[in-house]
Amino acid sequence: MPLIRLTVSSGSLTEEGRAEIRQELAGAALRWEGFPDTAFFRGLSWVYLTELPEGVQGTAGDDAPRFLVEVTVPQATSPVPDKSGLIQDITQAVLKAAGLDRHAASRVWVLVHEQPEGSWGAGGAVVRHADLTALADAQRAAS
């Protein structure tokens, strides 16, 4: 159940990439969290695309577009404590959406934030890891 924020400079994604990036990011996060890639869990995977006006983002060295992806997940949902696979898949999805090759990978930053158990809420109630696991198991059993 990820919350994903992608911040980019306006115009830095291709038209096709802009149309597909939400699906790509959600799919990568669900895969690495160990949740089934179903309509139900995709509906719980929120993706925000923030496009900054031209000229407000860059470095002191150049104005080439940079990409910031923040992935927030409930703590302990990932079956793999090493986040390198998630970071690699998200980086590749962003590069593809921007029409860039692997040489531009250093311009993609991925920050993974884990919310402590009991601090994630939805629908007016705390959502716990056990709740998410039960939902995932029910989705798997139904398919």
C-alpha cells in the first residue's frame, strides 16, 4: 500500500511516459512490498505527480532535469529489507518515462520512507501490517 510522490520539472517526461508512469511506479512498489498486483491493491496505491515550473529546479552545476521519487510504505510490509531492487525498478521506470538512458540514472533520487506500525491510517482507522497481509492473502485466494 504505497504512497508515491514523483516530483519533476515540467516537460521532463515524454507524453507517453507521463501517461504510464503512475502505473509503472505502483506496480514496482506493490511487487517489492509483496502485495498482489490486483485492481484492489492498485486502488490503494496512491501516486502523485508534481510538475514544477521551468527554472525552479536544478543544481548549481546545470539545469538538466532531476527526478525525486518518494515512496512511503507501512513499516515491515516489505518482505525484503534491502530496498535496492525497489530503487532500481523505480529509477528505470522514471528514466523510461523521461526518454533517458541509464547514463542519466544519477539524476533520479529515490527516497523510501517507512511509516512506523500504528502511524498509518485510512478510513478513520489505523491500518496495521496484519490487516494488509490479511487483505493480500484474501486477494491471492480469490484469484
